[in-house]
Amino acid sequence: MDNERPSNARGDKITDETKILISSLPSDADGEGKKLCNYQGCWYYYNTLQGVLNFQRGFQPQDTDIILASFPKSGTTWLKALTVSLLERSKKHSSDDEHILLSDNPHGIVPFFEIDVFHESSSPDLSKFSSFPRLFSTHMPLHTMKPTLKDSPCKIVYICRDVKDTLISWWFFVCAMLKVEPKTSILESIYKSFCSGAIYYGPFWEHVLSYWKGSLEDPKHVLFMRYEEIKAEPCDQIKRLADFLGCPFTKEEEENGSVEKISDLCSLRNLSGMEVNKTGKVNDVDHKNFFRKGEVGDWKNYLTPEMENKIDMIIQEKLQCSGLKF
């Protein structure tokens, strides 16, 4: 459920200055052989790095901004849909047919900083984000954003998903983008990249830890959510998200089933069945490719015991003493 295709397919928008920077950075290639460079501890495709740099140079945060963050394929689409639905509650629609999720894909409603908004310029026109509050998303790790946010009181919500399910979701997404059947050879390549850390926006553990530590240090402004907990207790987690965003449910709303309605509206089954998500594209990605099973533990159908054990050992080692466990 995420939004960047695994290639530099959108054209070469890299400045000469950035090309010089890239030449000085550590380099590698992902499982498909796509070139990556490591900037501030995170691996990016070149075009994405340009967007990161543009963001760092040009973004001016507002106190009321909301930023939805995630590692790719961790439930980003779901988090966007839930957040949009929570904020839409204040708008009085004459009918349910007017809900914004029925007219656009969640990624079209909530753009990525580095992939959309700042993809081509460090001074984009943000006038269309005049609504209160402004809503953005990112796959950047928290430490990459911190200097730009300059102690802003804006709120950041991070969704974390089990690494093995994230890996499988990324595999299926890559194959969908390549228009090929899910091949074991592609899975093995992506698996190796996950384990080495040299994967788009990786290493996974560094990404997760940046937001985990941020949530411990500043819980009023950084909320750490788990994909699996939203699946297990959707209503409780939706209320938790609403409280954090400053738009808690009233007693009357809870009694009227508003929480359950949002949970049902934003379910994978319902979102994937919407006409707007069966057709159309965003950033060259078909809307339908953002929706698959969304099941917890689906990795068991694809990873070998050896793969499972190696990933578990790596994650345990990397997260030790952090208090974060999977």
C-alpha cells in the first residue's frame, strides 16, 4: 500500500549539484540492479534523493501540519485513508457519496514530500495546501526531517509493520510494477537487499528506530503505530490516532458508531472495491497496485525457514536495547 515505483521512471530531474553530491556518497544497487546512494544513513534512488534535498532546503513547516510517515509497503495507504477520514468528520456532507475517498486515491489526497511536492523544486507552490491542517506524507527517516522541521510542533504519525510482511508486500509490488508473475528469483534478490540494508529507504531497522526513539523522546508530537495492532483492534487504534491528532471522538460520536464507520470505510476490502481505486494512476502507479491482501503473517506462505531465521536474527541484533520488539 505505498506510492513510489521501484525505479527512476519519472525522468532525470537531478541537478548538477546533486550529481556531484551523489559521486561522493556510498553507492550500491538494489535487488533489481537499480542504483542507490546513501545519504545521511538512508538509501535512495537518485531522483528521490533530489526530492529529499529539495525538501530540506525549501520546506517551511506550519504549526498545524500533520506528517504521515512510513517505510515503504508498511500500510501507508491505510494510514492516509484513516487520517483523512478522521479530519473529514468536521465537514458536513449532504450525502456519503461526497466523501473525498470516493473521488481520489489516498495517495492523490496526501502527497509525499520527496516524491511529489518537492520532486522537482525546493520552492513548490503550496497554495493548494491552504486547508487546516495541511496533510503530507513521507518515507524519509525522522532524523532526515528534524533539521528542516526546526522544533516545529507539527504532528508526525509513523506506521510500522513486521519486516517479513513488509518484504513480501514489496516483492509483490515490484512484480506488479514490472508486470511479471511473482518470481522466486526476485524475492530472493529483495530478501538479500533487506538483510544487507541496501534497499530503497533502508536499512529497515534504522528507519523504524528513528521514529521509535522520536516517539519516546517526544510523544506529544510523534506517534508510533503498529500495523498489526490496527488490524487487531481497529476501533481502539482509530480513537488513539484521533486523540493524538487533536480531534477526539465525542461521546455522541462513539454512541452513534462513528468509529466503526471509519473502520469499515477504510478497510482494505472497502477501499480496494471503490471505483476510484480500480482505475487511474498516481506517479505512474496504477491505483489497484496499492491494495493486495493486507494480512498479518502472510510471509509464512513465501519465506523459507532459513530466510525467516536470518531476518529474525538481524532484527533482534539491530533492535536490542531499544525496547522495540516484533
